[in-house]
Amino acid sequence: MEQALTLGRPLTPFLPGKLGAAHRLAAEHWLGRSAEASPTSTNQDAQELPFQRWYRFKEAFAPRAVVDAIASLNHRPTTCMDPFGGSGTTALTCQFLGIRPTTVEVNPFLADLIEAKLSRYDVAGLVADYRTTIDRAWASRPDPAQIMVGVPPTFLEPGVNGRWIFSIEVASQILAFRLAIDALPDAKHARLLRVLLGSVLIACSNVIISGKGRRYRSGWSKRSVNRHDVGKLFERAFLAAVEDICRYGPRPCGDYTLLRGDARKVLTDAPACELALFSPPYPNSFDYTDIYNVELWMLGYLRNREDNRALRELTLRSHVQIKRCYAATVNSPLLREVIERLGAKRDQLWDSDIPEMVRAYFDDLATVLSGLWHVMRPGASVMMVVGDSRYAEISVDVGAISAEIAATLGYRQVERRSMRSMRSSAQQGGRFELGETLVHLTRE
């Protein structure tokens, strides 16, 4: 981008003119640290930033990417929309830039993570509630088998075929913290503590998150984790969060709007905005809900199979992991050509529904773009980072197809800019041949 932020460049032009010293200092320090992270398209080098370190989120933008995108515009927006909130990087960065964010998130754990980052806190009250939580948790020993009746059997020892994610001792301690948090009267404090508890679950488990899913650790059966380890990790996470809140609490913008639900449906409730900046799930046939499966079940967001199914149904049709309706009406010359080519190779695809899934994905993306059109002001920009996919050696150019569809919805393309190359799946050769593209549109 022509005005991309570089290390050492003054941040003053990106901040609102009238700011108190504390707000300006906090914003310049946090944004300055984010400018050191690269590449701009991912969060890999920004995970130790204040607030970002609360939970390791693999798919997030780096804050620098948000600043770069906004700096490339010919005017400074006062409002910004992210219909796929994720870990809240866009919304949080906008707060530091003095831009009021609106964000949408369907995953309830991630929605809590976003709101925890965007909220203001009374630190003394937060510390008091943490101490209450600790006292109550250590005084109780809940039985996981009674509380987690509908949870998949692999979660608790003895598990299935000799494998499990949590020992009974560790699961009991996690649940003791969870129940103590749920009993807190201050919903804001409970939300933050629940998120921080979620941030330590994988470290206390027999699994790791790798690539596109979850797998057991090497030598997990010989690994020893006890209830005191859970407490130490939770304490460490809490102290880091308090440090971030104390240092960076005063921000140029303290307001926000968070809409919890399906972006295809809830955008009608969103306030007007001048910019939409987001990255939707990619049509790579991966159910992103799987990444957060441990947090969703252990923290009580999901309680049975029906809850799990309902949440998956609310996500974009970017995968074939669950059988669902792939009805779609969207069309474009490029999309039609891709679907025809995929259909001709249906017998070579690892799932016969992939052509219909790909079309349904663009139908969902068109629904989101249509919803944005109705809440955006004329001349407002839509900047979305999309990723290509590849099936049976047939490439799906998501950027080009998205731009073509957007033109039928009342948008004008400003540019399409390559962000990076991504590795294809092992079935497709594992080469760096998939594009990640920034598509910049304006609402006519």
C-alpha cells in the first residue's frame, strides 16, 4: 500500500487531533510496538503484544495490517466494521486509532475474547474478583463426570481407546475455576477471567493445536500436569492481563459495538460505518470451529451435540465437515467456470460436495457484502483479505471472483493487491501456490 506504516514513522497523523496526554501516549506506544511486527497479513509476530497475548489466535491480522490499510485511504474514517471479528485485532487497533469499531462474531468464546479486550476495567474490583475466584475454586472439587455429561468422551480420562485430553484432576480444577467465575456478579470481570482461563487450557491438556486442527502431544502419556499447574498458569495469565490493562487502558476511543451471531443475518442491526475491514474464513474446507473445540466445551459454551451442530450451522459454508444445505443463487462468469471445472473432476475430489460448497461459500460472501452495503455510507470502502483454495489441481481465485460478484451488488473495485503466498494442502502438493489477496472496494 502506498502509505504503509513503517517502523519509526510518526503515528501522530493516524490519531485524532484532540487527545489527552495519557490517551496519546498509550496509543503511540501500543501502535509503535505493533509496527515492529511483520508480515502485515498475519498475527504470527504480534502474539506477544499487550492484549494479543491474552489468547494465541493463529488466523488474526497483525495490528500493523490494520494501520496500513487505514493509512492507504484518502480520508480518515471515524467508524469501522469487521463482520468476522475473530480475536478482535481490527476492533482493538481501531480503538487505539480513535476510530469507533463495530464487530460481529459467531463463536461465543471468541466474542467474549473480543469484548474482554475492548472493555474498560476497574482494576481494584477486577483484582478483588480474581481473589474471590481463587478462594472459591481451591475450596471445591467438582466431579467432571457429573458436570460434563454431554461432552465428547475423548475429553475426560479414561477417554476412548486409551486417549484423553484432560486427566480427572486437571479437569476438576478447570471446572472449579469455571464455576467460581460463573458465580461472579460482575459480568465484565467474569468474561475476562473466563477468557484467561480458556487461554491456559491447551497448555494443561494432552493435545496441541497444529496446522488445521488438534493432535496429541508427542509423549503425552508420560507428561505430568496437576491441579497446581492449572492455578499457576491461570495466575500468570491474569497478571499479564492486569499489566496490559494498567498500561494501555486509556485509549483514544473506549466505545464499541459487538454483535454476537451470524454475519449473514445480524448486519441489519449494525450502526452506519465508513469502512469495513475484515478477513472472512477461506474456502479451504476446514471447519474453524474445530480449533476452539477445547475452549468451547470446557468453558461451558457447548453442552451437548446439538449445541455443537447449531454453532457449526451458523458459520460460513467454507467446508464440508458437516452435511448441510448448499443451496445458492449467486453467479458470475468466473465462478461458473470454476464450478464447471470442479464438477468435471468430481470423481477426483476427496468429497463430492466440494463444487456445491465452493458456490455456497461465495453465496454467503455475497450475502455479507449485501448486508454491508446497507449499513455503509456512499463512498465508503470495503477492504477484505481473502485466500484462494485449490481442489484437484483447479485453483479457486477468491479475490477475482469476489470482486466480480461485488460489482453486481453496487461496489466498484479500487484494487486487488497480493498479500502473500500460502502453502496448499498435502493432497495438492504442499507448495506455496495459494494467493492471499487484499480486495479494496467502494460502495457506489
